[in-house]
Amino acid sequence: MIYAAKTVAKASLKSSKTKEKLLAEIKIHKSMHHPNIVQFVDCFEDDDNVYILLEICENQSLMEMLRARSRLTEEETKYYIVQILGAVRYMHKRRVLHRDLKLGNIFIGDNMDVKIGDFGLATVLASDSDRRRTICGTPNYIAPEVLFGKKVGHSYEADIWSVGIILYTMLFGKPPFQTKEIEDIYDRIANLSYSFPEKVKVSEDAKDLIRKLLVTDPVERLSIEKVLEHPFFEYQFPAMVPSFALTKKPIYAAMTEHDARKNFINCQVQAKIRLAESTEVASTDVKPIKIDERAATSAQNSQTENGPAAVLPTSLSPASTKDKYKMVIVPRKSGLDLKQQQQQKLKLTGEYAGKAVEGNKQTAEQNQDRAYDRHSASPRPRWTRAVTALATGNRNQTDKQVAVEQRVTRSATAPPKTGQTNTASRTAVAAAAAAAAAPAASAVSGRTTHDGKSMLYRTLKTLTIAINSYESKETLAPAQSSPRVPAVFISKWVDFSDKYGLAYQTSESNDGVLFRNGTVLLMNPENETYLMLDKDDTTEKPLVCKWTGKAIYPSTENASEHKVIRLINTFHRYMQDHLQKSNYGIQRASDDLSVNPVFVTYYERQPEYVMLCLNNGTFQFNFPDHMKLIVSSGASQIDLIDNDQRLHTWSIQEALAFTHRAQHKKLVSDPAYTLIHKLAMCRTAVKKEYNSL
């Protein structure tokens, strides 16, 4: 096991007070056992340092996540605030005040859940009515009663204030009272001088909750229980936060109030706020912490074998503890060069206006060092893409289709003669769509065959002709026939690409995983059959590679096959339990996975969309407005899932006709109103892929 090590130089522990504070931190943190608190592992010392071993959080903290993203979505914010409140509730039940809650002290675990760490300023109250009077904390997050209420003191409400600051910061990108000078920050806190930037779209419920948390009088501030009753949590509450959210904005589909409520309760159960399968608030059977400072400091006058005074008592660290561990250097995932590191060091100072301080003493250099140390790894890749795997099809059929498309292109772009209408442009889309709709994929003996480049070309040309015709206001010739069966699309997906790959479920209710190495595994959960697909030649360019399928079985003795079967079943259960259910009544074409299998070959994330590319030439685009656009059969068929999760199946001609009607009549609520804009983005994305071949 590898742990994070917090190292404290013994040279900095000059007074008995500093030693007492370190020992108090260790004892408090060691007593914390909660899923949303960084787990304390051990502690030991040598001649020079004291080492505190902690659970390692390689995803770093919310501060780095916010720096990479600028702002978080309301869905993510709701999810994380509930987890933070669960941890704070646990601490307060143990009479522990953290007093330094901020983004930099909230770490992100492997499963993207948050964990509170750094108990350096934490303290234990003698009773619930007890108060503390030390001025401490991080300037942007300090509660007014901590700064200005020394006579009265402060208690649990100071942590609730910090939660309000965290909520504001996640939604708006910076703390509400932030400014260059610390004294100005304190003046703004005293006068409650903050505002909501108009350029950032945030719900009124979010703003209302912030106002009720950032209340000067701690007595009037919401309690944790009242916070959880706020309407802010009643809608669009996600089941989880995907790993790519570290650097990219996740897009959450619209969900029913029932699903949102279910996710909200599940999150509270995981955060130990509620009991499982119950609306009853969980009781806290933990006892308040008691710190015997005399016992804790009893080791300070003892000597080690080599002479230096020991800091840790044997009750916290037996003499043999350090022999259980060895120091290792963990390489960065994608290291910054020295110049970039120095630039980062200079840049990472404005987010929280400095290091946590006690007694209000700090320097700009200290602020920079703290932020820089936390920024130990570069951001994750923005999107993941498999080396694409589509095979070369029938040569004669391909040549024929390309010839049709070339004729269509020439007729569509040629100017009409004087006195004539451009009838060619009226039929261009119909001709291109008819050519594109020709069968192009099959599976024989486990091998999928498909001319990827030709299908990509047909899709691009059909979209180009259709959009040009729409913009020139030409009447389109009707389709030869209207599609009646929706294309197969991806109804659910979860990104585990940081460790495994992309897990998904198709509209036919088959499950799939696109692994990081480009291998694909499919599962029919009804008859528990599995198909593993591998690329024949990984050196082939994207969209022109052949795939070969091989059935694998749960009884396999192959360790790697057994592992992936367990993984896909785990992903299946997760998607069933946590993702919104979607049933469009689409039946499987065949229970045999080797017959015309449909699977994801690669995917890409952009701020405007998430693109999923399937092996049969279908392109699926998921947009931030929760609409999904499925372009299939060379763009001759368009399927649209609207905001209400209704599925529309059109020919390209019908899609443009509905778009024209919605635009002409200004039917803003009509799902077809923005369709032409979405089709234009699809064309740009497809063109980029075609040009990359």
C-alpha cells in the first residue's frame, strides 16, 4: 500500500504549545472514521521529522478541480455539499470544530467522492455550549464571529459559514469576499459585502441557500438539518460524479423528481446522514473526543536512542512503527517541466487568498508554496479515444456509392440556368440519403465488416447538402420512405476511463465496455453471453480497422477473461442502480451477440457536446441541454431524444421540415427549434474525423 505522508520538521516544534497542537491534530484525526474524511493511517518519527501517514487521494482536491474547470455545475455541487455536510455533521457530533474548511482541504477520492482533510486547526469542545476564541482559519473562509467575536467566541456555526463559502465558490468560481488585500477581505466579511455575478447562470434556489448560510449572526444561520431540507436539493440530484469531471464539465440528462429524490437519499445514506432504505435520519452513536494533553505530551522529555527528544508518545506511535514503512517517490502522472512548475507556483495564489493561519500572520510566499505543493499532478486528458476499428467493405459497392455522391455534389452546387429553379438542389438530399441508406454492415463468423471511410464520407456529404439546402431555403424532395425503427443508440454510460474505460448500455439493453486499450466487451444480460472484440491491426488508421469477435464464458479459466466478465457485471449493476432508467421499447435484433453487434469504437468530449461513435457508422451527440441526436445510415436517418426523453425518428428531410416549421413559427419550446444548429455541430465533428484519416 502507498500512503500520503505529511511531514513536520522537528525544528519547527520549538515550543510546548506547537507540540501540543501537533499531537492534538494527530489524536483528533486518528479518531475520525467516516467515508467523507481522509483516513488516518499511522504516525511515527525519526531524528528530524514527524510523519503522519494518510489515505492517498490522487485526484487531489476541489481546489485543483475548480482551477481546471473555472466553475462546477449545480448537480456536482449538490452532490459534494451533501457529502461535506455528512462529514461535518459527524465531526460536530464528536464536538470537533474543523475551522479550516475550504476547497484546498477537501480531497477527491478514487471514486470521485470528497473527503475532508487537514485537521491542523481543529479543536475539541468540552461541551456543546463551549466556545473557542482563537482567531484562526483561511481569510476567504473565516466566519465573522471568528474574526470579530473574540469575547463571545465561536462554535459549530463557523464551519457552517465555511460550507456556504464553499458552495458559492464552486458555483461562481471564486470566494464571495475575495480581493487582493487580506484586510479588505475582512472588511467585506464584516459588512457582508458580496454579490452574485450576473454573467454566471445559477438557480434562485442556490442563491437563496447561500444567503441563508452567509448570515452574520451565527444563531440565524441554517443548521445542517435545515440545509438538507432546502429546495436546492429537490431536483437534478446526480447519482455520482464521473471521473472526467476533474477537467471537463459533465452533462447530466434531465431526471424525474422521483429519481432525483432517490439519488439525494442515497447520497445521504453514503454520507452517514440517513439510514439505508429509510427516510429516518441516522443516529450518531459516536462519543465526543477527549484529549488528555498531559498524557499526550508525556513523551516530550524522553530521549530516543540517538539522543533527540521524542515528540510522539508510545500510545500514538510505538518505537517499532517506523520500521513498517519505507519512503518512496511516486512519479507524477504527467509531469510539468521546471519552467511550467515555476509558472504554476506563481499563478496559484489568488483562489483562497492564502495559507491557513493562526493569529493572522502570513506572507505571499507562504501562500504560493502551499498552493504549489497541492498542485502535484497535471490535469487528466480532456477526452479519451480508442484507435478506431471499422473494416473495409465491398469495393464495388463503395465505388458505386462514391460515384452517386459525387454526382449529387456536382448537381447540388451547380448554379441554375437563368429563368430556372435549381431542381437539382431539391433532389440532392433525397439522392444522397438514398445512397447513404444502403446496407453497409454485417457480421460473419464473428467478424464485423464495414467500410468506415465510405460511411463517414456519406454522412458528411448528406449533412453538408442538407444544411446548405436549408440555408438557401430550397424545398427538399421527400424521402423515398420514412424510417420506422429507431437506430441503436447509447442510452446510459459511465466514464471509468481513468482506470478501466467507458461502460455503457445500448437501447437494445446490451451492455458494453470500451477498455482503455481499445478492446471491446459486449454482454447480453438476459442470457449472460459475452463477446470480446479486438482489432485485427492496431496500426490501421481510425475508422478503417477490422474487428474480430470471440465468445467468452463465465466458466473460463483465463484470468484476464474472468476479470473483464466480473467488471462488466459490476458496471451493469451500477448503471441499473444509479442511472436514470430509460425504456423506449426497442427489442434486440438478435439474442446472439455475434450477429450484427453494435458497440462504441471511440468517444470525444467537447464543451458543446459528447460524441459517441458506433461501429455501424452511427454518430451520437449528447448536448448540454440534455438532448441527444443520433445520426445514422449515412445521415439519412435522424433520431432525436428531446428534453422530456421522448424519442423522435425522422428522415433527414422530415427533420429539416420540422426545423423549418419551428424556426418559422418561433416555436422555441419545440425540440426541432435548435436542430439545424445541432446538425451543423455534427457536421463539423464528422468533417474533423474524416480529415484525420
